[in-house]
Amino acid sequence: MKRLLLIASLSVFALAVNAGDKTPKGEWIILVGGPSLKQWEQYKAQPHDHWWANFVRAARLRTDQLREGLGPDAPITWLVYKQGYLDRQPQENQDLIGLIETVRDKFNLNLVWFKNGDDVINYLNAGRDRKSQKVAGFEFFGHSNKACFMFDYSSNVDSSAKSFLHESQLRQIRGSIFARNAYIQSWGCHTGEEMSEWWYRATGTKMIGALGKTQFMMEELPILTSPGGKWVTAPEKLPKTN
């Protein structure tokens, strides 16, 4: 049911875009984290990222929706954690950077590579003239826990990250950069349990986040997988299950 409600809300958003009704004006920013590596994940009962493009594929699906609603020339930027895909390339024997660049070309995107959370904050605040072009949307596709976005989860360190955006850094983001009715969502796991509240306190905007885990799919946007999981903008705790 929660999954259907989210799909419905995104459909309503698309209709609102086409109707020009309450549509946030400005730049849409898609933040894409990197995949884990086999060397850290292969012996786990539930290893992450069998497919290198988990997050890229989801971001592409969302971008397709945005292009349909916003039009071919609306400013959409992908911020992508480049090192994660450079590190994954030997495992795949493919030019992953080149493949990501084909998505840029297909959807007329502004592709920006980043290294860490400071780079993300700097782009949000000053990547464009925020007096004339506000942030209309900000969405994250990648690994996360309740307190941070983890850009290199299980890439450099097993089950942890050296590159991240932590909730304690969010106060560096200026709330004035966001457009009225800006749409903000984290598609990663657990964000709604704590980080969404920190985001609101820091920026004055609401970020939709997951209560529980999410799963990235091939042909649809990420879905909730934890019993009792739902999309929230204020912190909650998962109900206890027997």
C-alpha cells in the first residue's frame, strides 16, 4: 500500500508539472552514490550491488520521469561519485564512466563528478547562481543509514564509508537555495529514521526518507522492504515484529 501511495504521489507530481501548478522552478539535482565491491561483499549472506548500475539505473528511471514532466531543456544535474565507478570498473571489465556519460548525452544532463560530502554541499550552495536559479528538486540514490549518505559503502572499507554526507554537515547547506515547494527525497535505506529531521532543522525543507530498508530495482524506482516500512518526513521507529 505504501508503495502504491508513493507511485501515486509521483504521478500527481508529473501531472502538476504538465499543468504548471505549484511546480517548483529551478534546477533538479540527482545525487548518485557508488557501488560496493565484491571483495567486501562476496561472503555476506545478503551481499550488496550484484549489479554495478543499481543506483545509476534508478537515477535514470527518475530522470526519464522528470524529462517527461519538465521538458527537454529543464536544468537537471547529476552529481555522481566518480571514484566508486572507477574502482568498480576492473570487476566489470567495462568503461563505467563512459556508460554514465551516455546517460548524460541521452537526457541532456549536466554531469558533475564529486569526491565527498563537501563537494555536494558546495554544488548545492554555489553550483549555480542561486539568486536566479534555485534548487527545485534534490534526490539521492545510493547507500545510506539513518545518519548519513554513504557514497563509497563497502568500496574502501567493509560495511562502512570514507566518503559521505553526514547529518552533522547539513547545517552548511543554505536554506535559501531551495525553491518554494522544492521536492526532496532520499531513496536509500533508513533516512527517515533520523536524517530527515536533521535536514528539516538545517534547511527548513522536508526530505522524504525511508523508515526501514529499500531495495533498488531494474525497471522501477526503489521499493520499501522492511515490515512496517514507509516513507516519512519526520523520524519514526519501525514497529517491533515477532
